[in-house]
Amino acid sequence: MNAGNLAVHRVLPRSGETGILPARSAMQARNLKMQLESRHYAAPDVDAAMELCAAKGWTDGLPVVPPTEPRISAMLAAAGLEPGLEIAFIENRQVSVTAEKVAINAVLAGCKPEYMPVVIAAVEALADPLYGYHGPATSTGGSAVFMVVNGPIARELDINCGDNLFGPGWRANATIGRAVRLTMRNTIGTLPGVLDRSSLGHGGKYSFCIAENEAESPWPPLHVARGFKREQNAVTIMAALAPHQYSNGLSNTPEGILTTACANMRICAGTGRHPQYALVFAGEHMATMAKAGWTREDVQRYCFEHTRISAAELKRINLLDGAVGPGDETDMHTLVETPQDFLVIAAGGNAGVQSAYIPGWGSKSGSQSVTKEIHRR
């Protein structure tokens, strides 16, 4: 890098600029490609380049790595992708996300080049109709993209699946999740107060990426449960609210632990606002499940049955409109539509008696979790 002539790539075609088209004819596709080509900005040194990125609105509030040509090229080479290849098309935004744009945001986030295939797969998942990008991106509910990485690549890249699972300390977790969020912000235009209308938001909007502890899990890996082979690499994304931690150091049975989990989740039952839940079991709780021989399906069935709540209770706590009437005490509502809507994940530190649940955003018709294979070309 020549500090005297630092070339910083333009990240974004924002709404009102180039890159947002009403249709996709062959001519428009050609025009789109031309309009999405990066511009260059000169900066005298790294500090000036970082300030330029901040002034242009390309950051999440934290400092970024200036996206210079060599860094972008290294990202693309690591994934074996041509710059103009379309990775995702966000239908209701009419935005094309090219490999180059993902690479630029991965550089900004501080990713190593070898992280790029994971970021690419997660961006592909954003465009899946099941995920339904527009709903979780624009809602006042404030969801983030929760990511679970499975397969050999998670261990090779040292994506944290243990201590301080949702906290800082691991470059892979922090920067992979951040790269996805910056792509949403800079390329798709999901800006706070503009497209992103979140009332509160949560810390997962910076980064919300973990790996599963496949080595010690009592269950097949999450991606295997979702149709992939154990040796494949995959990432699962879910539009999610913040993790809710609970403790249970008294129970030595799965039923005891899950009774606590279900009591914590039950207040949300029947509101129609959570299509899926991620259940993350750490250390001692995971060991208790393994000792008792409980399968993933056992956990799902128990939680489905024990998070039911009556219409009467929902009315009493103002989660359902109207006065309590005849039959409301026995009219039971479930937290999710099916037992399979609980995504059971083994991850977190081995010490301690804490686990967590993560509510999904919206309704099942609005957004569902999506799993994509991670390709290393």
C-alpha cells in the first residue's frame, strides 16, 4: 500500500444513486453492471482513508479497514470469484449485490480473505425468499442476522463455539457477522432511520455470528438436521432478536432444565410474533442432555408442549386483545407452529449452568431461517 496515494473503493449504490432499478431486462442488466462499477477515492494516508469512509457513511460507527485494490483482490481470490458476479439480488429493493461489493464490505469489516466464502454464503441466504429480506430489514422490531456456521470450516477459521459465545474476542465471529451487516448497510441501503426502522435494535446488529460445538454436541450438527452432510460446510441465518440467558444449577435432568427454559419463553407464546426460536445449550446443560440420551427431537417436543399458554393468560398480560371469556382458560396457544421450529444448537462455555434462547423475528410468513452451503472454489 502506497500511503501517499491510497485508493479507496466506493462501496455503495444507495437509493437515489445508481444500482436500484425497477426491472431486469438484458439492457438494464448491462446498465446495472456499468453503474455498479466501483469508483476510487484518493487519501494521503490510512488515517485519512478511515476518516473518508466514516464521512461517506460506510461504517457502523466503529473504525474500518480502508478497502484498497489489493485487499479487495485478495478477498475475491480467496473465494475464487469474479468482481462482477451477482451473489444476490434483493427483489423488493431491486438491488444487485456483486462479489466485488461483498469483498469491499468484508475488507471494511476487517475480515481475513479466508473468511470470504462464509460471508458470500450468508449474503446468498439474505436473498432467499424464505428469509424475506424486506420484513426483518425494515421492521421497528429490530432484528439482526443471527448466523450459525457448521462444518470443518468453522474449526479451520477458529469461529468461536465456546466461552463468551455472544461476546467479543474472536476475529472470525466479529468480522464475518460485521461484513454481512455492512453489506446490508452499504450495498442494499439498510440504513438506520431510513430503510432500517428499528425502534431499539440490539448489539447483534454489529455482529451475531457463532459456530456450533460439533465435537461435544449430543446431537448431529445443525446443518445435518437441515439436510446437509456432516463434511459439508454451511451457514444458517435467522432474523433474530437478542439472546435471552437463563440459569438452572439445581436440575440434573433435561426436564428440569427445559422447565426453566420454557417458563422464560412462555410469555411470548401465542403472540404470532416469533416464527422460530434458537435454543442454545452450553456446558453443563449440554452434558445433562447427553447423559440422559435426549435427542434433538426430544428437546423440540418437550419445548413445544411446555410453552403453551392460555388465551386467558395472554389477555391478562395484554398480549391478546379483549376480555377473558368462556373457554379462554382452555384455549391454548403455542409458541411456534411446529416442534421443528425450535433450532436446537450446542454451543457456549463448558463451565457454568447458563443457556440461552433467541426469538426469531416476525411471523413465519414473514421470515424463516435459511441454510446455505459454503463453497470453497
